[in-house]
Amino acid sequence: MKFTSHEEYGLRCLLQIGRRGPGVGVTIPEISRAEGLSTAYTAKLLRMLRNAGFLKSARGQAGGYTLARPPEEIIIGDVLAELGGRLFEGDFCERHAGQEASCTHSSDCSIRSLWSTVQTAVDRVLSRTTLRDLLRAEESACPPEASLVRIRPSAPERAEVL
Amino acid sequence: MKFTSHEEYGLRCLLQIGRRGPGVGVTIPEISRAEGLSTAYTAKLLRMLRNAGFLKSARGQAGGYTLARPPEEIIIGDVLAELGGRLFEGDFCERHAGQEASCTHSSDCSIRSLWSTVQTAVDRVLSRTTLRDLLRAEESACPPEASLVRIRPSAPERAEVL
DNA sequence: CCGAATCTATACTCTTAAGTCAAGATTGAT
DNA sequence: ATCAATCTTGACTTAAGAGTATAGATTCGG
């Protein structure tokens, strides 16, 4: 259970584009240089984001990438799901049934519900964070201390076992 | 960002052992059979858990695995960290610095703090859940519907990407 | 002592994710 | 029309995680 490279780098690329004003195209070589990634890899990541509808691209001499929507409409949770998948995916049970026909529920339904609980905790953060929030966090004060992305207060997150 | 196979299977094995009373040894072939895993893989997972101090083992004809501590002292977060690493590890920045000397903070400190926020949300759940909790959840009512580990209201599930 | 049942350890293979390569297609400027 | 800058695509290579194989060491019962 780790953040993947695609999530890290893909999100960085998205930020590079969001940082420029709306309508300003950014090219693959520019992003590649800014982030220290190969152009080929940058292109691959941008393609993923474009196919998922977060970016749009223009070809040709004055081409480049721009956001497909305003940053406040780009949910980071959706971006990360595209780049690195969901924590607990639909086919998880089938894929982890061992040699048995199906995951033996008597032995691990408590695990299933633990996974859901974690998933929910993560979603609570990521579904409420937009690209706008990340950009705003940078504007404020980057170097200093303290968490820059603050989660709006909500019901206390407590896993409660019946 | 996904749960790993080691986390899933390793935790299942740990549950198998915790389910038996204290002091009752469980053998690799038994667990292997119960979970539908190969004995070799089961052995590998159990070894990881043993080396991390969650289990102890006895060799020989009447050998097997038992918990090294009472289940209420086994924090699931620690177990998962051992089986699948932490979401956001210490060396993450160095490992993802691209070609650059270090991760350029001006471009991604907002990402760093996002990662921390997610990590905290996950830890909040996992550091408070013990093996005892999972075992208790099973005792109650497993087959029926509904999540056994329940989160207090106000957890809107994330919307799918179109 | 001997053998069966058990755990132990390391090295190996297989699969998937990460990252690269190379050929192609579009656009705008001259 | 040509050229250079750009994105596009699919196949390829490499690295890492998942799972296997095999040989070895410990314990206990006879």
C-alpha cells in the first residue's frame, strides 16, 4: 500500500499545467524539463490524463496541453484513481481468492470491511480536494511549516467495530 | 495506490492464527489449506510476520505458529506496514526526484502535504484497529449484510469519473 | 538412532508496473 | 510546399513485486 510513481509524477505534471493561467498551453518538453522527467514518460502521463478527460491537447507548432476544465472542477481523487487505481477495486475479491473458488467469506469478511473503512477515510480526503486547492496551497506560503492542504472539518473519523 | 497481495494474504494468515485460542499452534499446511495458498507462499508470509515480532514459531513435530502477543496488542497498522510498507515512506522524496538533484519543492510541496494528509487519514483508522477488533467483528455476525467495521455517518462515497 | 513432521533460508521464476523507443500525424510559419 | 515544432500510438525493455522451488535445520516419537 504505497503511492505509485504514476500518481506522484502525473499529479506534478497536472500542477505544472494548472499553474499557468487558463488557456495557456504547456508543452511536453517544458514540463519534462521542469520536473526532470524524460519527454517520453511525460508524454505518457499526459496522455493518461488527457484520455481521462482532465486535459486537452493541441497539436502543431503552437500546441501544448491545457486543463480541460477549471481547476475547481478537477477532483484529485479522480485524478489519482486514473493514475494509480483505487485502493480497493471491484475485482479485488476475485483476484485474491487464492486457489479457492471464491474468497472464503467466513475467514475474511472482517478484512473486507477494514479495507472499506480505509478506502472511505482516503476518499473523504481525496474527493474533497480539487486542483484549485493544491494551487492555492502553493500560492500561500510554501516553505514554512504546517499542512497547507487543510481538510474541511467534518464528523470525526472513527472506525467503530460492532 | 492499492492494497498489496501481501497485505491481504498476510493479514488473513494472521487472522487464522488469532482465531485459535492462545497457545494453540497452527501449522503452515493448515493455514495454507484454509486460505487456498501454496505452503511455500504461506511460509513466506508467516516468516515476515514472525521476523516482525507478531508471531512466534516452534519447530518439530508438534510445532506451528502462535501469536507473539495478545491480539489487543497487535496493531493492524503495524502489521500492514510490515507486509506492504507505508503509504508515504521516508525516502519517497529522494526516490521521486526525477533527474533533478532533489525534489523541487516549489513545484510539489502541495503534493507532499496532500500525501501527509492522506497518510494521516489512513493511520487514524489503522493505528486504532487491533487484531482483537477484527476477531471480535467476526464473532458477531459475519454472513449477514452490512459492514462490520462502521464509520460514523457523513462519509459521502466518491463519485466515479465519467 | 531414525524417520516424519515441522519450520528456515536463499535463490529462482513469473507477472505486472515503470519507463523508453521509434515511427507517425497534425499544425502553423515561411 | 516545406519545415520545424508539436502531439500520438503501440511496442519494447527494464525494474520491482508476487509467488515458487529446493535444500537444510529442528523437534519429537518410536
